[in-house]
Amino acid sequence: MVLTYLLCFFLNSTPTFAAESAKSSASTSSSGGGIGLTVNFPHILNLSYETLNRASHLTYQFSVGYIPPITISVATVSILSLEAKARWHPFGGAFFFGVGGGYQKVSASGSQTLTESGQSVPVTVKDGLGNIYATPQLGWIWLFGKLMVGLEAGMQVGFGSSNNLNLSIDDPTLQAFLTQVQADPAYTKFQNSINSDLNKLGNMSLPYVGFKLGWRL
């Protein structure tokens, strides 16, 4: 009995609870949409608009994601993403299979002081990466009156990328050292570290897990 109840709660489809489903159909399978905030990895925060007509077996999500600047190794990294998601609810309830797809812009920067011909030269490296990605997943979206609660997990896979590397010398009076800096093995090592930190979030396939709270409009 306990197992049956739990299965009904997660799948929201068991005939045993048909009476309850009928009473709450207006709140659990209604048309319309909602606004959601998802705390997740790897995009940390996602603000979304959701369609919620689960009885049609298909719902959709449109979202923007953001990772505030965080330090990884030698680089400070941030991410901005735009994503669309389709979800199939095979039982017409909370449980779904879904796939999201979007574009993300990953930015990384770091500063270091190099010594060139006895002169300390402070440099800053900025690198940017843009790519598309897909996130196959499964999860649940429960509706409790106006409250929307979701749990989802999957894998984010990136496809292709374009990089934009920029080197600058922080002190304008030291621009004459630019060529020496670019030829310095210490700079090359530093640049490669920045690029490595960028690719850790931009190009790697990463597990996806998210917890959603929202409000039905």
C-alpha cells in the first residue's frame, strides 16, 4: 500500500486515486503557464516560463540561465545561457522525459604579473567561448494549487565552440612589452590555464541536476 501510494505520487497516474485526480484536475492538469526559478548544476540559476498543461502530455519551458563570476584555478568564470525545453508526460502527470537545447556564452578572465627585461608587467587575459548544447533529462513537476515544485536530472552535452582570446597589459605605459609577453613561456602557461578553466564549463559533458520552485499564473 505504501509503495502504491509513492508510485502514485511520483507518476500521478494510478487509477486507485482517480477520485482524487478528478477533484484536483483543475490544479494539476490545467492549461496556462507559470514562472519558475531553478537552482541547478551547471548553470546555477535559471529563470523560466513554463507551460503546464500536462494532460496534453507535452509541456514546454523557455529560460535564461546565469552563473555569477566564480574562481576556478586561476580564472574567474561566468556563464549566460538561453534555453528551450520540451517535456513529454507519458502518464499525464508529474513525471516526464525531456530534452533541452540552448546556447551558452562562457567568459573567463585572469590577471598575472610577469617579469620582462627586469620590468614587472601586469597582464590580463580574457577568453570567451560560445557553443550550443543539449540536455536530455527526466524529472517531475508537481503542482500544489498555485505552487510549482520540480526535480530533474540528466546530462548536458556541448556541441562545437568558438573562442575569443584577448590579451591586455594593465599599465598603458608598458605596451612596448607586449611582444615579449606573448613570447614568454610563463605567459603561454598562464593562457593555457585560463583556456583550460574555460573549457571545464564550456565544452565538457556534465551531469545536470536541478530543483525548481515556481508560481502558476
